[in-house]
Amino acid sequence: MSRTKKIDKSIYQKLVIVGVLLVIMLALTILSRDFLTVTNISNVLRQQVATVIAGCAVTLLMVSGNFDLSIGSIMAIAGTFSAILATWGVPVFIAVLIAVAAGALVGVINGLLVILLDVPSIIATLGTMYAMRGVAWVVTNGNSISRGLPRDFTVLGRGFVGPISLSLLIMAAVVVLFLFIQHKTLLGKYAFAIGGNRRTALLSGINVKRIGVILYVL
């Protein structure tokens, strides 16, 4: 009976959120003719691509009972590395892979600090946040990188596949991927189990530390 009440409450909370969103959209539509247009909706979605992609992985991490304050700085340092490598003549695809690997390395550091050394996640990730932000600042000397970038460097952010932005397609693919991971894989189930009761998950044979580090890398 209590489980049914919890499910009903969860559905009610989701309906309230959707309802508030619809009210805001209705108000903005009345106030501006340009709000509810394909162009404006596309622009808004494109501006949120990085946030949504990062949020997918952070959500899975938070489900397990941890969180990461450094993800914004990790994105900054990864973008900085990819841009610098591209100006050095490294193919964009290789530059992006190296940038992703750099971000994953910081995730490993976070995972080791939080999961293995038992440093509180807020302390560990706050430290790496400022460290990565500092590295990005020193490497770029506080300046944006624009000179010497190849044209195809901007394809991921500004390219289109027909009328649809490539970045939106990537975002949709990432959302679907993480929904699959969250609901259809052992990693997702283990994340829920650890977040629900860490001790029970440990006694059930789940390698809590390994899963925790993997989630930080993601």
C-alpha cells in the first residue's frame, strides 16, 4: 500500500512540474509572438545541449548518492585542449577524443578521491573544479581560442543535418543512451541499488567502489 502511495506521489510531482512548465510557456507565448516558433525553440534547445549532455551523466551519479561540482570546469578544460590541439594541426576527431580522455582522467581522479579515499564528494569535486578552472586559465592566459581553428571544428556545435541541428541530434542520442544505461543495464541497476542502500548493495555482492569510479568517469 505504501509503495502505491509513493508511486502516486511521484506521478503527482511530475505532473506538477509539467503543469508549471506549460503555464510558463503559455504566458510567454501570449507576451511574445516569436516565443512558440520552431526557430526560437531550436535556438533554446541548442543553447542547452551541453547542459543536458552533462546532466545525463550527473543524474546517474546522483542516483548512486554522489555528485560532481567539477563537471563545468572539466568541460572547460576539455574544450580548451581540443581547441589547442586543433590549432596545432591535429585532426578534429583525434583532438575531440583526446579531450574526452582528459575529462575522463579527471573523473578517475574524482572517483579515487571520493570512492577510495573517502573524501566527501563536495570537498573533492570542489577542489578539482578550481584546479581545472585554474589550468584552463593558465593554458589560455585568460583568452578565448579562435585563431587558427579549422572550419570543421565548429561542425559539432553549428552543423546541420538537413533542417535539424547536429548538436540536437547528438543530445538526443546521449539522452537515449543514458536512459538505456539507467534502466536496462547492470550499471544503472547497481547505481540505484547503491543509492538506495549502500551497505545492502555491498552485501549483495556489488563492487560498490568500482561502480562509483565508473560513474565519475562517465
